[in-house]
Amino acid sequence: QKTPEAIAKSTRIGANYISVEDVMYFSQQELGIVADIRYVDIAARWAIDPDEIRITDGVKAFSKYGTRDLNSGLLLRKALNNERPRVYRTDDEGNRYLDVTATAQAELKMRDIIDVFQTWMIADPERAERITKTFNERYNSVKRRTHSTERLDVTGVAPHVLDMLRPYQNSGARQIGSGRNALLAHDMGGGKTLTSAVGAALMLQRGVAKKIAFIALPSTLKQVEAEYRRAMPGARILTVDDKKFDAKNRARFLATIATSSYDVVIIPSSSFTRIGVAPERYISYLQGILDDLIAALRDEDPRRADAMEAWVNSPGDDRPPRMGRPTASVKIIEQQIKSFRAKMRRKRLILAERAKNKDKVLNFEELGFDALIVDESHNFKALPFVTHLGRLSGVGGGRESERAEDLYLKIQHINEVRGGDSGITFLTGTPVTNTLGELYTIMRFLAPSMLRRMKITHFDAFVANFATTETTLEANVIGRFRAKERLKRFVNGYELFRMNSTFTDVQTAEMLDLPKPKLEDFEGAEKPIPVELEM
């Protein structure tokens, strides 16, 4: 449990465990303004109407916590939404440019607002206790799961396989066998496939699952099949081959999967994506994203949002409305709206063609799977999400991957069948490479209920609670400066680690301590210099 002082130190002013009432009182007491402040949950945005900011203390609003260009209310809005202030001017030729000095001044004043808020939030004991209680109930109410490393006894698994399992594999197999979602982040050579096979057998033995789909890379399909048959010699295992899964044979093959009582069906990822989901599910998913994008745009520019919403819902016009030059953030949102509208229209055309086809092809929901094991799950990390922070380096999420969307929708079905977040196992040696968006995506796949319980239904809320940003000024090719925004560091890192530890089992190369071949020292070979050894 965190103390008020520790929470104040790691709290960013826009964190969603801070109440609207507290932010309003802070603005009146410290910033010299009165404003109607709202939190728009669907977009994870704080709303302050610039035209309705009333100045009650000019020194605080324009000098102590603001500038002539941006008063303390406008800077508060920027700080709440994790945005950086920018001051632009127009030169004699009508060209717009960034005023570096005024922008840096505004940045310093906003930093002062953030600092004084951290002091203010714990200055009153009652307020400090209330915020602390909300934080701890929301983020410190989860416990890291641990599983025994003792030898397993699993019906259907060859005894010699159980004897050869390492302690961490016994623990990982128990985690999978519990039926709860799991991410085995074991480094290469750690035996993830064998661990998953024993875990799958444990699920079947306990009745936690009846039919499991294993998603493999096409290049490792035979290897996975051999490992599963070695571990589960008596199991009913079907391996799907890409050649047998062409358009001519697909309907028959899917019917075989649906009507037969296989324990495990091993499917190459290339074929898995060709198994469609129910049309209603995909349309609902796309419509939800478009609704979120329109809501995000409405927070930026209500007039453009109304026009774009009417265009999205129009049946025929492919040309978006023309409304003048958008700001950078509005442009990013509108590009996403165009992309998802086009995807929605393509999907509707495909569904219309499918309806004319007399040969019915079964959807994923009709195949009877109640558990999924996904090998090399990092290949599915490009799941799109809505964000106002598209210009922020280190965010990720700008790419769209139909493969990731397809898996996300199929996981939704498994969750519905099982009545919660369970039955999904990810296997990978590289769960996160270099963006916060990848960590958020993993939690959307494996812990969506936890995110909802913690009121993190939007990526921007995730950033507000677990990261801070910084702005640096960089010169472009013609010598003019531009503001570059980056994620600076994690905050509340212990809580984020605990949340992920409820489903993640990490085994690094150092932890595995696997045998390595001895480096041969050939006579006459050049010796590395000390700098190379350090590298």
C-alpha cells in the first residue's frame, strides 16, 4: 500500500483517480481561475472550455502559473491531457512558426502547475486520505500469482516428459492448467512449447477446456506437432496444413473440426486468419472504434466531429467533408476515421457477397474452441487503438494489423464462452520491444476486465496513470525549431508490474541458465580490444 507522500510523488495531474471536484477546487485555490471542468470517460480527456474560463486572480493566471499567451486555465487543460503547450506566431509573409521563447516559458509555467498540484493534493489530510484510498483500492488490490515448481502428475502426459521438466516449466504448466490467462515470456530455448503441451493436458484433465487451438508459425508447424505428440501420446491431435486449407477444402475442413472431438487442433497462423469471425462481431468492433474516434474529434473540434460523423454514416459518398486546414492532432484522428470507415465499407461488401454464396463456411464461433494457445504472440502486437498522443514518440499503436484484430475478436469469443478473462495463453521471448502501446495491447488481450475495473478503457488513461512525458526543441532542415514530445519515464511502475504479474511469467536467459557451447579460442585469431569486450 502506498502512502500519501509516495502517491503525490508519482501522480500526474491528469490521472483518472483524481476527482473532477478536486481539480476544480485546485484551479480556484491555486491558479486564480474559475472554470467548468469535466472528464470525458469515453475519450479519457479533460474538458475545459477556453471561452468560459473566468479569471479571479490576474497575477496567478497570467504571471505565476500562466503567460500572456496562455493563461493558467489553458495550461491546466494542457497538463490534464498530457499535452505540451505551443505558442505560434505569423511572420510578415504570412508563414506560421513556433515561438521558441514563448513556448519554453509556457512549458516552465505548466511544470510549475504540475509541481504545485503534487504539493497541494496532500496538504489537506482529508483530501490526501481520500485520494490515497482510491489509488490503493484501484491499483494495489491485485496479488501476484505464484505456482508450485514441484513435479507434476498429469494424466495423458508421458512420465519421462514430466521427469524432464525444469522447475519453472512445472510452474508455467500449472499456470496454463489453471485456465487463467497466461503469458509465458521465456527466452529462446526455454521449452515454451513443451510447457504449453503439459499445461494443455492439465486443462483437459481438469475439465477446464475441451477443445484447444494452438496457433503456430507455418515454419514451426511440424516441430510443434512433434512436441505435442511426444508429450501427449494418447491425445486426439489434428494438424491443419496450409495446402489442405485452401479455398476449395476450407469449408470441409472447418466442418471436420466442428463435428469432431479433438483435444488439440494445431493451426498455422496463416490459416488461422482465414477462419472468419461472425460478421456482427467484426462490424460491432469497427463501429466501436469509429464511435471512439468521433468522440475524440468532438473534444478537439465539435464542428468537424459533426461533419465527419454524418459522413461516416452516409451510404455512398467516399469523399470526406472539406472544412479547412486541421490542426496536427485533428489530422491524425481524421486519418484514422477515414481508414476505419473504408475498412467498414469493405467488410460490408464482403459480407454481402458471402450472403449470396450458397456454400456456408463456418465461423470461428461455430468450431467449438474454448481455449487458445498463441505461439510467438509478439507477431500480433499491432492492435490499433484510439489516442490523442499520436505525435508522442514511444507510444506505438499507429499501425493497423488485421492479424492482430482477428485474434482480438476471437479472444473476445473465448472470453464470452468462458465467462471471463481465461483460456488464453501467449508464448513469446520478446513480449515488449520498445513502446508503451505494446504493453497496453498485451493487457487488452489478456486482462481486459482488469483494465475496466481500474477504469482504464482508453490508451491515454493508461499513459496518464503510468508514464510522464517531456518536450524538447529540435531544429528542422531550414533551421526552425519544432517541439518534439517523448515518453520520459514510467510512474507507478510497481503497480504496473503487479498488474502484469497476475498473468505473466518471465524467464530471462540469465534466469534460465541454459547450457551454452564453449567459445573456441583459435590460434592466430585476433583478440578483441577491451572496448569490444565491454560492448
